[in-house]
Amino acid sequence: MTDPDSMRLAQDERADLAELLAGLSPEQWDAPTLCSKWRVRDVVAHIISFDDLGAVGLATRFAQGWFVLDQVNEVGVQHYAALTPDELLAGFKNRLQPAGLTAGFGGRIGLVDGLIHHQDIRRPLGLPRDVPAERLVEALPFGRTAPPIRAFWRARGLRLVATDLDWSAGRGPVVEGPAEPLLMAIAGRAHAIDELAGPGRSTLAARLGG
């Protein structure tokens, strides 16, 4: 079942990312991101790499990646490796509404994946933004429990508190801070840990390798 609100938020997030991408230089398209070994162009490819896959295509993709998620994702990225930035941008603009796997859970997969990867691109480029609060309110609870992100393991035994939104979850020592770095940290981005505080921060930092 599709959740119209979640799908709208996911589509709006992709539209905002498309606007950013349209203004990037060729050098920025090849710049590193917070995703290890992936350039901006690779992250863009990843975001749309599952959209056109039906059940058979999805099963084939997972088999090609030996059912290891990181390898499965890399197979999808390599599928788009020969495309130029202009071709990637055109393909991205044609897929603003998540489809296939990313339309799962009413579009929440597309929203969380798109939001995190949007920030994976922006943060290293030094291009901050204010993420709309309604997207973060929707993304945080789903992202905290979605298995591919592994956030539940990182946040186990901790209480997460967003200081700029009415959202909290979990039990234990508190980790608090703005919602965007809170989401990025539990998604495995150690880059965001310095923006958080609280007695549970050191535990989360250790789980992130910092």
C-alpha cells in the first residue's frame, strides 16, 4: 500500500536533490561523498538503481551481489557507470517518484534513502541546507528500525532525542542533537557525531568507530 504523504515527501526530497545536482560542476560530480569509495555520480546512480527492477530483476540483482547488501548496491552502481553526469541527471529527473523497491513501505524507503544520500553528497561539498522538518519526522522512526541502515544496532540501549523536533525513541543514556545529524549518525556517518551531545554520545561514537 502506498502512503500518499510518504511518497510525496520522498518525491520532494528527490526533486530537491535534482536541483542541487543540476548546479554541480563536472569536478563536483566526481567528488568523494560520505559513502566510502563512492563519488557523487555513484551515489546518484545508487539512489535510482533499484527503481526499474521488478521481482525477477531484484532477485537477479541480489544474486549478482551474492546476497551481500554492499555488493548488491555496487552491482547497481556499476550498471550506470558508463553514463555521463548529464545522462545521470536526466535519468534521475525521470525517476523523481520512487518506484520498485524504493517505493516500499509507502515510499518510506525512498524517503530515507534519498534524504541520507542527499546529505552524503552535501556535507563533503560544504553545501548545508535546512531539511524540511516533516521529512525528518517521517524518516527518523523508519530509519531507526530499517534493517539495511543498521541503525537499530548502533542505537540499541540509547535514547535518541531530536532537539529541534518533537521526536525521541529508545531507552538508556541520551544522545541528543538536531534531527539531521542524529539521523546521519545512526545511519553510520561518523561525520555527524560531533554535532550531538549527551551521556550516550560516547557509546554511539564508539559504535561508529570514532
